[in-house]
Amino acid sequence: MKPAKSDTEWTVPLIPQLIAAGTAGEGVIRVWVCGCSTGEEAYSIAMLLQEQLEASNRNCAVQIFAIDIDHRPIANAREGLFPTGIASDISPERLAHFFDLEPDGSGYRIPMSIREILVSWR
């Protein structure tokens, strides 16, 4: 996942604007993410949008279209499974909110509610 410091550099002005436009318009926010074979970028954006929706008490559909030139890693990214090492890259709050520890402790999985936001993997 992307380090928390970089999130605030571009999300402060952008994410609230996307939420406002999505809830005022047709009620759908669509984001295209290119070059995301591991899924980190697409999932990070999904989490940021979900956090802002929750914080603003707004509701709208979010669709993220994730694409990469290499189709093989995309199949793994679709599963939303990440190594336990991500715990050192993201805040404990995000880890608790957006990840479930696998029963065998082998990694963290993004819950289906976030994975479903990513509607296209190519």
C-alpha cells in the first residue's frame, strides 16, 4: 500500500472534489488507474474514496477501472491478498479498517466490499 505521507499530498484537494461531484451528479465516481499490476494503487484509491465518503456522510457508487499491460499479476491483485509486511507501510487504523488477517497469518486480505469497487482488471 502507498505510504500515508503521500496520501495527503494529492488527496486533500482532489478526493473531496470527486465526492462532491459524484454525489451531486449521477451518483457514480469512476476512476481509471493505469499500471497497477499489484493492485496497490487501485486499492489505495478505493480506500481513500471510502474514507472520504464515510467522513462526509455521503453515499454514491464508486467504480475503479484498474489496468496493466501484464495480465498475469492482475489475477493475483484481484484476490486482494498482500504479505504481512504491509503492516509497516500503512497506518494501524487503515490496517484494521481495510484488511483482514488471513486465518493462517500468512497475509492480509482486502475485504470484498472494497474489492467489489474495482470493476475491471485488464
